[in-house]
Amino acid sequence: KNSPADLECGVLEPSKATIHWLHNGVKVEDDAKRVTMDDGSLHFVRVTRNRKRTHAGIYQCVASNSYGTTRSRNASLIVGTFK
């Protein structure tokens, strides 16, 4: 919690693909806390979990090019704290 994190998307030529991420089935929109990088990875400036919003959940990378669209396997992001 409150630390940076990255989820990688293994696209061979990300410059030739359109890449976006899904969080629990909903398209991720870049904001101040998470950004899709040029290589397709999803960068979290600071992973959060609170009553209003959490980054924890299931993520999928979706890549599209002239040959079609494919999705990655599910990736689980678990947000916790040490006590």
C-alpha cells in the first residue's frame, strides 16, 4: 500500500499495437495514480486501498493491431499493509 507497482504486458512490438488495460472487466483510464506506459506496462505511482477506491483486483492487458485483438491471462493485484 502506498508504494509504486508495475504490471507488464508482453507485446512484441508495442509501437504497432493499441494497448489498454482492464480492471475487474472495466477499461482503465490513465490518471494521476496509474498510467499506461509506451511499452504497454501499467505503472502505479502509488497503489491505494481505501473505502472509496482500491487498485486491488483482476487486471488484463488488451492488445490490438491489424491482425486482431488478444487479451492476457488474468493478473491479480493484492494490496496490503504490514503491521
